[in-house]
Amino acid sequence: METAICSRTKTRRAACACGACARGASPDTKRSANQRDTLALLDLIAGCIENHPREQVDRVTWAHVGDAAHVRERLLEIAIGYALGPDGDEQLARRGIEEALCMDDEHVGEALIDAM
């Protein structure tokens, strides 16, 4: 029986793009599998942020701030990759996203979309 995990990349075979796992598969199929996994992981991360066991405390510490800042920075790096314009200016993309994040909660989503 073939395992669902690629032995080379340790990635789910349906999403793995190594030569062995991609053989005979269409790019559309692999892209769809990766998009599905990405959305599932984002949903998981959102749930972890809202319900993290370390967040269930009476007093927030700087360790909590560091955890949240670390996740924010990693997600920001991904967003910058999507926001890069034709000139590839990362600083410009970062500034646009950071400025969008300055918006009120009710408008931040629209501002982020505009920044992209």
C-alpha cells in the first residue's frame, strides 16, 4: 500500500511537486491540492490564534506579544510576496500593507485588498 506522504519531501503526495509525485499529474490538480491545503492551514492558524492555550491567562506577558508578533511577521512576509509590483520593491509592498493595517477594524480588510 502506497503511503499518502512523499518519502522524499515529507509532503502530502496529492500536493507534492517533486518529480516522482508530479509524474502524470496535471499542474491544475497539484495547484488545487496546494490551495486546498493552504486554506485549511490558514483556518487552523486562525483557530490557534483565537484559542491558543497560552492566551488563556489572566495576565498577558511579553512572551505572548512575541508569539503574536512572530506569526504576524511570517504572514506579512507571505502577503508581501503577493503584493510585489512589477518592480519587485519589497519595501514599497511592506509599507502599503502596514498602512492598510493602520485602518479601523471595519475597513482593514478592504484596505488590505487595495494594497495588493
